[in-house]
Amino acid sequence: MKKIELNYKLVTRRAFLVAYDIIAVCCSNFLALLLRFEFRLDDIPGYFIDAVWEHLPVSILITLLLFYFFRLYHSLWAYAGVSEMQNIVVASFASAALQGVTLFVFDRDVPKSYYFFNAFLLVGATMMSRFAYRFAREKRRRRHNKNNSISVMIVGAGDAGNTIIKEINSSYFSTMRIKAIIDDDPHKHGRFIQGIKVVGGRDKIVENAALFGIDEIIIAIPSAGRRTIREIVEIAGQTNCKLRTLPGMYQLVNGEVDVSKLRDVDVEDLLGRDPIKVDLDSILGYVKDKTVLVTGGGGSIGSELCRQIASHQPGKLIILDIYENNAYEIQQELLLKYPGLDMLVLIGSVRNTKRMNRIFEEYRPDIVYHAAAHKHVPLMEVSPDEAIKNNVFGTWKTAQAAAMNGVKKFVMISTDKAVNPTNVMGASKRICEMIIQTFNKYYETEFVAVRFGNVLGSNGSVIPLFRKQIEAGGPVTVTHPDIIRYFMTIPEAVSLVLQAGAYAKGGEIFILDMGEPVKILDLARNLIRLSGYKVDDDIRIEFTGLRPGEKLYEELLMNEEGMKDTENKLIHIGKPIEFDERKFFVQLKGLKEAVEDERTDVRELVKEIVPTYTPKS
């Protein structure tokens, strides 16, 4: 029943348009003559009128057929745009041209200017009928949404902004009303886009948000870098408006810019730098057809290593992890995405000498990414023996198994906390770097370490903690108002690790350029604002004091190391620090005995090995 009703409406609308077009053809034909003679009816020769009158049925038939061919009876005129307008113009001029041909064939004489007047009048009459419905619909929509509309400010008066404005304005169901546009181009200030004024640059955001009562700010600049986005977010954050943005430039290139692609501004937009781009296809050739082992393969960094390696056709991917749940999750993910991948998931500890030797003897990996480690600073301060057992001697046993079984490349994941460490975790990683550099001198395997700072969203990182605290209503806990950290997304960090592995010749400590440091207090404030709350009014920030082993800032490089560049400006090589290797091995033996005996002087022994280690109480 409903289907019949809908068809009836469709037939009625098309019948109305056909009837209107017949009248439009009649009017445009005779008005064309009147225009030619400046609306002086008495001056029009009778044979001109007779010619038009007698030819009228042919003119109507030609016009209706052309309009049908150009789909002027099939389009949804509520959403009519440039394409429909072009069809109207082409169909109308084609109609006028064919009428001229048939008038000539039937030997009917009309003024030459008649054809042009007829075409323009037919275009105007047809557009009036098609676009009148859209105009009326827009008026109804605005009246309908007048009382419950969301006042919106668009930042960006380019193609993306124009597309978003068009979609919002043309949607009957949208409750958004665009009140103002912001753009930094002074040539656009004071001009209008679809009837909405460009009120100024980003310095006018706060002023106009208050003036127009803005509820939501949409950043429609897909080409903008993260630094620009962060600056706009910081300004917009003063307004307490909801912030949304477009994902990126590729959306605009693919023609995918629309309201559905809008997303909330994420904390990754606040890093203050552009996303790192790495040409993995050119650097991961050394992975193709190779057997690759990833220790800690279920963790934040390890699992992303597995993802990126799996996408470049390794001969075999071996995932090793002590935690079965994480290992299972990455296994299922990769099986679904890469059904042809030769993958093996093993459960085991890098601290187990026999287990590691058995794995390397049986599977003979070509490349090893060693990501297994205890990384949580405060927890390792409470259990320093475990940090040493897992990080130092787990690395030792894995590296030794690799060296004894012909591994070509061994890449260890290190941390900025290894530089002038104030905690056991950082000091343990510094010892790992020393082990890697020593092994590189005595074995054919190329041993290298890659050092970087914090990664957003990793297990135990500050962002998931802040989000949970915000969801619980606060407070958001920050250890110190001046604490800063370097941040990078997990995919960025891993892609640079892989590229560093491609550059490795053995013995290097690669240092990733983390960009500008981020103040944790600013991160907390912005995350609260992005969640739709007011800092201190809705969600309180509480300072808890530095945790055990924590310092205000992290360094990526020791002063003695110096630094040289690689082909990638974001990857640097630290000059190895010389140390007494004989003494180092003796100290390691003493440290091993101490942690196995659970002695209380572990920190003192670590300090002897790492002179730059200054434990904090």
C-alpha cells in the first residue's frame, strides 16, 4: 500500500513538471518574439507569429524529449546542484537549436535573435521550476530547526569548508546552523560563502564564538599540520565549544569530505607536529621472505611491529610473548587480515635460557626485534630485581641465542629513560644498550638499539589513565605542573624502528626525533576540554607529586654520545660511549648473583655499571 502511494506521488510530481514545461515552452517561444520587438506587439509581423504558433507542437515535443534524455524528470531536485544546472542549460540550448533546424526544414521564418532569446528564457523558466522546490524546502528546514539548532562556526574557507557548509545547509535533518566562518587568509575576510560571512582569522575565534553563541567549532582544514591544529585547538579551547575536525587531506582528494567524516579532535592532534611519514615499502625489502622473530610481540610496540612486518610479506613471522592473552589477540587480528601469512605464536619468557636457545635453534630467525621488557617505572622501583632479571638478563639471553644461531640483525627497543637514568627501569635499559654494543664487537650478528620516548596509547601510558579519570568524573592526576614528555604515536615509533633497522650496520644506538616536548599539564587540560568539560569547574586537576624514579623531563641523548644524522632526518645515531668491557662482564656476573639471591643492594650495583644513574628516593 505504501509502495503504491509513493509511486503515485512520483507520477504526480513528474506530471506536474511535464505540464509546467509545456507551458514554459509556449511562454518562452512567444516571449522571445516580444523581446525581439521590445514588447511592442503591434510591430510583430503576423507571419512570425504564425510560424511560432504552427511550430509549437514540434517545439514542445523536442523539448520534452530532450528534458527526458537529460534526466530533468528523474533528478532529486531537493539536492540539485551544479550538475543539474548544467543539464538544464545544455538541454534548453539544444532544444532551441533543434527548433531552429525544424523551423528551417518546415520553411518557417523567424528573426535570428529569436533562437537566443528562446534558449535563455527556457533556461530561466526551467531553473525556476526545479530550484524553487529546493528553495522552499530550505526555508521549511530552517523554520523546523530554528528552536533546536546547534550554532556552528567553520574554521577554513577552502574547498573542504565549502563542502561541509553545503551539506549542512542542504540537509533537512541537520540541526546545525552555521553562523560564522574563520580563515587566516585576509583576502577572504568580509566575503561570503553560501551566504555566511568570513568574519576573520583565528584571532577572532573567541570573540565571534561569544557574539554568535557558538556551540560547536568544526575545523575544516584537511591539509593543516598538527602544529596548526594544536594552535587552533588551544584558541578554541577558551570558548568551551565542542571541537570537531576532518581526518586528513586524503579525504578531500578522494572526494570523501562530508559531515559523516567529521570526528572529535583527538589528543593526537595536539602533538604540535605533523604525523611522521615513512616509506616502508622501500625500507622493508630486507623483511620480505625473511624469518622474523618479535619478542614481546603481544605488547603495544611489539604488536604494531608485527602488524607492519606482516604487511610486507615476511617468509615467516614468529611472535613470542609471556602473556597469552595479548599473543592470542594479535594472532587473531593478523590471521583475519593476512590469511596467507606464515605465522607462529609462541609462549615463553626471554628469561628462560633453554627455551630461548631451543626457539632459535629450531626456527633460525634472520631478524629479531627485541621488544620484551618491563617498562612501568613506578612498579619497577618497587621490584628492582625483576626489572634487572627481565630487561638485562632477558636481553642477554635473547641476544646470546641470536648470536649463536646466525641471526643477521638484532634490533632492541630502548627508551629515553636510559639517558641519565633516575630509575631502575631506565638504568636497566642502559645496561641492555651496553650489552648490545658489546655483543656487536664479538659476533657476526648486527646488534643495534633504537631509543625513543613515550608512545600515545601504549599500555600504562598517561592518556588512557586520563580518559578513565575523566569518565569517572575526575580528578585528573598530574604528578607535577612542570613535567614534560616527548610523545609519538605507536605506528610512528614502530615505522621509525623498522627504518632504523634497515640502516643498521651494527653497534649503533639509533635515536628517534620525537619533535617538541609536550607539557603533561597542557595535555590534561586539552583532554578535559576535548571531552566536553570545563577545567576545574567540571573536572578538577590534582597534583600528586613525582612518583618514585620519575623526573621532570626525559633526555634522548647523553652529552658524551654526540650525534650524527642518517638519510631520514628523524633518525640519528649516537656515538657509542667507551667502557671497560672486562670490568663490565665481571659487574654483570655480580649483578646476576645479587638479583637471583634477592639482595637489597641491587641499586648500588647498577650504579657501579651505569655511573650516570642517580637513584631518587
